[in-house]
Amino acid sequence: MSASFTHSPSVAVLGGGPGGYEAALAAAQLGAEVTLVERAGVGGAAVITDVVPSKSLIATADAAVAISEASDLGVEFYAKGESGRPLKPEVAINLAAVNKRLLSLARQQSDDMRRQLVDAGVRIISGHGRLDDAHSVIVATGPGGTDFDRVEVDTLVVAVGASPRELPAAMPDGERILAWTQLYDMKALPEHLIVVGSGVTGAEFASAYMNLGAKVTLISSRDQVLPGEDHDAALVLEKVFTRGGMTVLSRSRAQSVERVGDGVVVTLSDGRTVEGSHCLLAVGSIPNTAGIGLAEAGVQLTDSGHIRVNRVARTSVSNIYAAGDCTTFVPLASVASMQGRTAIFHALGDTVIPLERRRITANIFTAPEIATVGRQEQDLATGAINGYVHKLPLAANARAKMMGISDGFVKIIAREGSGTVIGGVIVAPRASELIYPIAIAVERRLTVDQVSRVFAVFPSLTGSITDATRAMHLVNRDDDFFG
């Protein structure tokens, strides 16, 4: 039930990324007077320089792989030479054209989001905003901060996002040493791209540029790529990387990156050096919370500058909320969107379902993709929860055989005794789409038997989910199978 007000509540949103956009839209739908402050454009970095263009680049890489591997399915490409004999063409990547398209798509998405906000009645101010106190925002709108606009509100939502972390001994120059937001200025495919950092961002770009045809070296300071993710999934990805020609340097820490002539030299902590044409720094991000008046308004921050929030995205100040990568919650665009809506629902008295980390679905857009939801196998290994795991190789699936898919698996995690599905991992092409049934099972507390009774199309990749849950039937021995 929505709350009723004697006057329209006023809401200001600082930052127009996924969290800020959803907060502004939700507030307008609930009848509030809404002001959105954004310096770069609606959609923020997620749309303009991060999620949208990077995933578009990955889609292009997937297309290149599909073409190059089509011969495995019996599809071959030839052109006739002067003698009439067939010539097999090579796949070529026009990176300048690719990047132009990516940035155009990002701008279109930003324009579409802006139009939706305007149609909903949201006032949008372009400029740099900061808190003056808990109920007011000052926006520098003129060049050099010469003009100011002051907004008085009942509720504030801070969604200022984060920026690529920089290292003193490896400062990006935008040409050879690059942060991930600077990749789209390249006019040609890098001859040898060195990626520093094997987390999600590093792994995604390493995968994409390898599949586009670049030589890639991935420098990881940990024992495996994607530290902290499912171990079996990381092993599959490392195997794919190595098979594709990528050099993976595990337990290797980059100490410095220098530009030398038309290339770069990365010096490792053990004294070894790696030479390449370009270097991508993917060593995390820092929240954009400095200098915007948060501490002065009483908002608690961590030592890293992240805003402390609870499960309804509320900060230590009762009328100030925060969403997205600038907070202490999970740094995902989908989570930011949900935080933004949750914040507004709570502030304006609408129905609220507090966020739970173990129900969040995440995806890593490598090739193959890695999707996860809920509890993971590591939780069982540490004794955090008692449960059972079943892993089914994707190669056993009929549709996977037809599509030429040999890498990947479906892993289901169920609670001991009841057989309730509490987590899952999928490593497969389009795992981001395949994880949804498992996410529903986790959210609605379905048992493995209940999931196994849902009809899956044959043949289909989702059939592997059904097969995996059927194999776990004895886990749920006490379930009313015929109910």
C-alpha cells in the first residue's frame, strides 16, 4: 500500500546511473517532485563508458568466434580467386568501427533513459552536485563552477558510482596505458594487450580481446583467475583462455607499468618484465564520494570511502539513502537499480522487501559466461551451511552437442534434508539467461524435486537444470513428490 501525503514529497537524486535512474523514476511514479543531478549524462558511467559499451564489445567478440568456429559445424566461407579456385577469407576486426558503434549505442541508451525521466516529470540538472546539509544539494552548473543551483528536498539519494582505481606506478595515459573507460578510443586492435588484474573486469576484457584476435597476457596476483568465484568455473575459464592462446601469469603481481616508445613494459614484483603494445589496468575501483559533503552531513563512510547502507539502502542519516557502487553493498548494475527503487519505496512509505545478498544473481561476461546465484560450494566447504552439490557437465546435454559446446556445466546446491535449492552456478554461453530458473528456485525456496517436475523443452540447454535436479532426488527424500 502506498503512503499518502498532504503535500508532494520532494526528492533529489545525486547521480544518474542505474541506481539514480531507478530511484528518480520510482519517486516520480509515486508522485514526488524529483530532481536528478548528473554530470556526464543519464545512465552514468555504467551506460556511457562501462557496462553497455563493454558488453557490446563482448557481443562483437562472440560474433567473431561464431564465424571462426562455424567450420566445426560444417559451415565454410570461401571466395573465388582469379583462377577460380576457392580462397578461404580471414575474419578481420575493424576496431575503430566497432568502438564507434559501441559508443553510439551507449549514447542512444542514455538518451532513451533521459526521455523516460522527462516524460515521468523528473527535473534533470546537468552539473556537479554536493550536499550542503541533510536536506539540500548545491549544483555547480556553469563552466568552472561559476553558476550554482540550490535544491531543497525531503529525501536525498546518493548514487555517484565509482571510478577506475589508479596506481602511482602505473598511471593511465589514455594511449598505451589504459583504464577500462579509455579502451574505446583505440583505432586498431592491440598487437599485444597486457591485462593487469584477473577479477571480473580483467577477465571479461581479456576474454573479449583474445576472441577479437589480439595477443593477450593476463597478470593475476592470485592462484586462479576470478579469485573468490566458484573454483570449478575458474578452472574452465583458465582452460579456455590457455587453449585460445592467452598467457596467464598466476601468482604474479605488477609492480609498475611504463610506456616505452610505441609499447609498454610491465615490471613484476619478482623482477620479471612483460612487454606489449598496450596495457589495461583492471585493479578495482574507488567510490566517487570525496568532496561532495557526505561526512559534513553526518553520513558514515568506510575507510575506503564507501557509504555505509543497510538492507533498504538507508545511510546513517535518516532521510539520506545511497545506491550502487559508491555503497558497501554488492557492486552490480542490477543491484544498484534495486537499491534505488528500494530506497524510494522505504522513504515514501511504499511496500519494501529488504535486499538479501544470498538472493542476488550475478554474471561474468567472459566466453563462456559464468552465472551464479545464492549460496556457493565454498559455503558448504567452510561449514557455513549444510547441503549437497551436484555438477552436470554441459557436454552431456543434447542441445550443447548440436551447438558444438564442449565447455561448461550446471551446478545445483541444495540444503541438506529438505532439498531446498539454495544456490547454483552455470558456466555456458548465455549463462546470464540460463541462471534465471535457478534464481526463481532460490527466491521462492523451491526444492530440487519441485524444479525437476517443471517441463523443460527437449532439446534445450535448460534441460541440464532439470537433469541436475532429477539427479538430486534422494536429497529431498521426505518431499511430497506427488503433492
